[in-house]
Amino acid sequence: MNRKLTELIASKLMLIVTVFSVSLVFIIAFALFQRGSRVLMQVSLYDLLFSSAWYPTRGEFGFYPFIMGTLWVTALAMVIAIPICLLSSIYLAEYAPSKVRGIIKPLVDLLAGIPSVVYGLWGVLVLVPFIRNYLAPLVGAKTNGYCILAGGIVLAIMVFPIIISVSEEVFRTVSNELREVSFAVGATKWQTVKHVVMRKAFPGFIAAVILGFSRAFGETMAVLMVVGNVPQVPSSIFDQGYPLPALIANSYGEMMSIPLVDSALMLAALILILVVFLFSVAARIVLLRIERRAM
Amino acid sequence: MLKPHISVQNLNVLYGDHQALKDVTVDIPEKQITAIIGPSGCGKTTLLKSFNRLIDLVEGVKISGTILVGGVNIYSVDVDVTEVRKRMGLLAQKPCPLPMSIYDNVAYGPKIHGIKKREELDQIVQHCLHSAGLWEEVKDRLKAPASRLSLGQQQRLCLARALAVEPQVLLCDEATSALDPVSAQRVEKLLLSLKGDYTVVMVTHVLRQARRLADYIIFLYMGELVEYGPAEKIFKNPKNSRTQAYIKGVFS
Amino acid sequence: MDRRKLEEAIFKGLMFCSIFLVVGSLLTIIGVVLIKGLPALSIQMLTQIPQGGYYLGKEGGILNAIVGSLYLAGGATALAFVISLPVALYIEEYAGRSKLADFARLSLDVLWSVPSIVFGAFGFAIMTFLGMRASLLGGIVTVALLILPIMVRAMDEVVRMISFELKESSYALGATKFETVVKVVVRQALPGILTAVLLAFGRGIGDAASVLFTAGYTDRIPSSLFDPVATLPLAILFQLGTPFPEVQNRAYASAVVLTVIILTLSIVSRLLTKKLTKYVVR
């Protein structure tokens, strides 16, 4: 009757909307490829990825410095973030009294809401001078403060909330019985955490890290404001860098005026989305394998 | 036996590889209380939920056989599932109020089946809450959230809700096991009072409850129908040795 | 014995340091923004659009960016909501555990991780293809795409938690799947759905990379969907980049406004969640 018709129409409509949303990733990748392939007619893929020559007016497009810039900044961010987040989430899940937890957890979540321009602002106002005036001279490096290190630190802080909140939940899902078994044998709290809880929660922690990595990898604005934006392959964390997302953002003007730049940048965006895609899929596979072994 | 309301013929239910019901053939008499008893996992709930086709919702379920309700096979292809379910009221083990007010909980069923007029709904809500013995306690706060009621009250609300769609059969799945003794007793009294107007099928693992309430007994063991018949006969003189052992309390 | 305790003490110390660093960074960031931004904040800033010479330090305010951001984020959130809710409901209630559901979740997870600059580039590509210029509409659609996976994921999490018994109660009364979904599932999930919407709004209003190419920038408040629109993140970016300290101060003020909007949303969503849980079962 009428109800059956409603049910039918509603479910079909919802299916269509779902299919659309699910294909978005592919639509985007396809569109980027369409626009991006033009530049491939002039520059080979090998040159695009491995050449350091970025002279758009001369038609030379080499992404290598930018790719390296991205890798340096992201890797540094993860190196900083992982230990801090691991220790923080262990503290929150295992040691913190619930009142303390009740205060700190919302604060950490608040970090997630701060927009990237504000992070960048803070970076420019506080971090860059700090690196320039205190940190660099301490190690004997010379920099005006706008460098990979600044980018890495800002990125690390940006991924804190993601990794901590996911990890902390994972730790809490480890059943209390498991902990009790360890205590019953006479282990200290730390030993229990180290040997029992962390082992059980490991796949979840990896998932959190991957999530954080994805966010760090594509972050544009905050990094752009503090990293220096000089197209060179970095050789130290005090060097200036120019991550790929920053390049795309900065080149709006060139996109409209210099031929093929828009195509090259679309290709750069395509590279970003492909990396993210591969990472997501790889993460799923890794997670499934670890979980299967844990069983 | 009095006229059968539900007639099960050769019912087989498989959940994946596990056979929950094996070739069950049994009749449920009209306007009586029939209790399905048996040890845990013997298929009582599966049998009960096959009457309102809720087992359809389980993934990987395979059902074969016939269930006639008032002469019509509810598993035939051209039958409207929502109509079948309308004719069967369900009182689940755990009281499960819908996330709405008390009034809306009871009115939910009728509204879905097309009753829109405010006066009609008011009447139905009042009548059903009366039948469920809840009216006096909630008549002044019909708009309050149902979740604020006590467990016993929630279960009576679920009963009112089930009655609101005017079912012919009331299916009770261990309906008192989550309640305190006083509330449980109230629900039992209500079921007895409803007997004359509705066919009641109840699953219970409490033998004393079956003794108190049932007119008919169906005893299931490991998915098979072992014995069925009038309660007095089963309890005094069970024909099957397994039935005898169960009733004596050897295993429960 | 001693060594175990020592190890524990060391790690406890490290844990405190870590938490201190995390919370400390939050406080310094908000603190710096407030310290630098509050002095530059004035009624003028909040109620006027840039007048002539604004970018050289003269009169005006950031009303264009405030209203622009609200229009854009509001429109994007509404658009994303209309798509996200059916998708989240469909995946959980209709597709259940099928391969389609798994694939859908994976695809949306990937979309979730896609950097906002990629959405901006995509938006730009589509807009040039269609011959559109940077406008409010372009920004709305691009940001809607950006926040869609965030909304769907958050809604999906809530909808998944709804107990089967609750849905069974509805089916037992003879309701169809759609009726159950709309009248019971959505009601039960309402607080979570609201949180998802506010979460997505907060993300959408603060993002710069997606609107850089697609929304344009202007000193005026847009009067149609096809006008370019100013946004707070870009306002911050552009004002910061000028050599005039007065204008840079305004960047800080803009940052305060943006941060306050987002933080307020966060608090409001928490409060509303509590209020909406009135009817929710358990």
C-alpha cells in the first residue's frame, strides 16, 4: 500500500545518495587526473617526481623538493607526537584519577577544534622566534626560525588530540580482568601496562597513529605559515622546506596566469590523494593482520 | 484440544550451521495461555519469534515449514510481514521503551498503522494503559519520557504498547525475568486477566511460573518438540522421560 | 624490586611531562591568541566591513568575514547534513554487514583523510570546467564535500550503538524498516547527530585551504550565492601578511573571533546533548 511505496522510494533514494557519497573519492581522483594529465604531455612522470627543477615559466615542473619537504615535516611531526601521545594516553587511561581525566580529556579535544590558521598564527608569533633566538643557537644552527622544525612541531601539536583520544579509548576497552590477572601475579601497575595492556591495545594504537599521520600529511595552512616555503630539498630540520600542500596553496596566482601550472598542481593534488588512499588501505590490511594474530 | 489459533507444521530453523528448531509440529490453542518450557538454548525464543517473523531479521537464517495463523500460512511469499506482526504483540525480556514520551510509546503502533485522529489515539492510549494496569500511575504525566519509569512500569508500558495495535496473540519472551518479584507478580496477574481476550504464548524458564499461569505446555529440548499438552497432564503425568526429568528439576 | 619501582617512577615522570606538554600547548595557543587579539578587538571590528584603506591601517572591521564565514559554513553544513544523514542511516540499517557497507565505510574513511587542499583543488577544477567564478556557492559545495565524511563518520558511530532490541520493539509492532529508522533510530541517536553536525560546522568554518581557490575574497557581504565571499581563516591569513602592524593586529583579533565561535560551538554542543538526551533510552 502507501507504506510499502514509501519504504521502497525511501530506500532507493537513500541508496542513490550513498552510492554518490561512496564514489566521491573516485570522482575527485578522476577529475584531478583529467586536469593533471596535461602536464604529463610535457614533462615525464619520472622528472615530475624526481627532478628538483621547479621553474613553471620555463615549463619545468619537478616535485622532488616538495615531496621531500612533505616527508621531512610529517616524519618529524610523528617522531615528536608518537611518544608524547603514547605516554599521555596511558596516563589518561590507566593512571589519572577520574576528576583529572574529566578535565584533561575535554581540553585535549579542544585542541582538535582549533583551526589550522590559528595554529599557524601561534607558530609565527611564538614558535618561529623561539627557534630563531633560543633553540637554533643552542645547537649551533643558523635559521630565521621558519624551518622544518617549526612545521614539525606545529603539526605534532595538531595531531595530539587525534592520536590521544583514539588511543585512550583503545586502552580503556582492555578488560579489567586482564589487568587483574597481571596484578594477581604480583606485577606493578607499570609492568601491567607495559606487558599486558599495551600488547592488547597495540593494533588500536597503530590505528590511531595512522589516523594522525593522515591528518599531518595533508595539513596545509599551519605548516605553510611557518616552514619557510623555499623550494629546496631539506638536509637538516633547521632548513627551510616547502611541502606539497603548501605549494598548491601558494600557487593560486600562477595557476591563473602561467600555462600548465594548474595542471601540475592538480597532479600534485592527485599524488596527495593517492598516498592517502594507499595509506588507508594499507592501514586496514595491517590492522586486520595484527588483529588476526592477536586472536 | 480447543480450536488451534496457531498451527506449526514441520518448522525447521537454521542459524547458519546451527539448527535451532528441528521439524517442530505443534498447535497453540486459542485464548489460552501456552507456556514454552525447556533448558537454555533449546529453541524456545526461536519458536516464539517465529510466530511474528522476527527471526527473519537474523542474518543467515533459513526457515522452512509452515505456520498457520487463523488458517493462513504466515510464511507464504505474498504475506505482508508488517500485517503479521501487527496481529502478534511482543513483550520482550528486557523492558524496551521507545525513546519517546509515555503517550507516544503507546500511540506509536496505531499511528504507524494509519490512525491519525487525536481523539481516537487518546482513547486507545487510555484503554491500553488501563488494561496494562498502568493508567493510574501515569495519567498525569503522559508526556513524560518513558525512560523515567521504573523497570516494572516500563514493562507494563510495553504491554500497553503491544495491546495498542489490537493483536490477536500476545507473545511473551521471559517477560518477568528482569523484574523484581512484586512487579513480576503484577505482570503475571495482567497476563491471566488478558487470557480471555487474547491467545497468550509465553516462554519461561521458571517452572513455577508455568505452573501458575499455563493452560498448555510445550516442552522443547535441543530444538526438538518433546511433549505438549494440557498443563495439568504434563505436570502430573508426563509421558516422556526427559519431560519428567526436567520437571523434577534434574536439569533446568 | 627497586629497579621495577624506579622504572615506574621514571615513566610516570615522563607521562606527566607529556600531559604537561599537551595541555600546555593548548593553553599557550589560546593564551597567545587572546593576549594578542583581545586588545585589537573592538565594536568597530565586529560591526563594520573594511572601509577604504583598511588594509593600510585605516577604518573598518571584519564583519564581511564574520558574516561570510557564517553563511558559508552554515550552507555547507546544511548541504552536507542532507546527504550525510541518509547515508549514515542507509549504511547501518539497510546495508548492515554487507560488502557494500564495508566498502562504503572504507571509501568514506579515505575521503575523511583527504587533505582539505585537495578538496580545494577539486572544487577549483570543477568550477573552471563549469565556467564558474570564485563564489559563495563554490565555497559551500567544496566545504560540504570536505565535512561530509566527518559528519557521516560521527553519525555512523552513534547509529551503530543503537541496540537491536530497540529496533526489534518497533518491528514487532508492525513498523516498516523506514518507519523504524525515522521514528525510533533517529530519535534515539538525536544527541549524537546534533554533535556530529556541530563538529562538522566547526571544522568547516575554520578551514582555509578549501576556500582559498573556491570562495574568493571580498570586502563586502555577499548578496547572492554567486558573489565572492570573505571568510575568517582567509581574513587572518591576508591580514597577517601585510607589513602594517595595525593590520596584523586585526589578524589577531580575527583569530580571536574565529576561535571563540568554534569554542562556543563546542560548549553549546555539549550542553545541548545533555538536554536532548531527555527521551533517549538508557
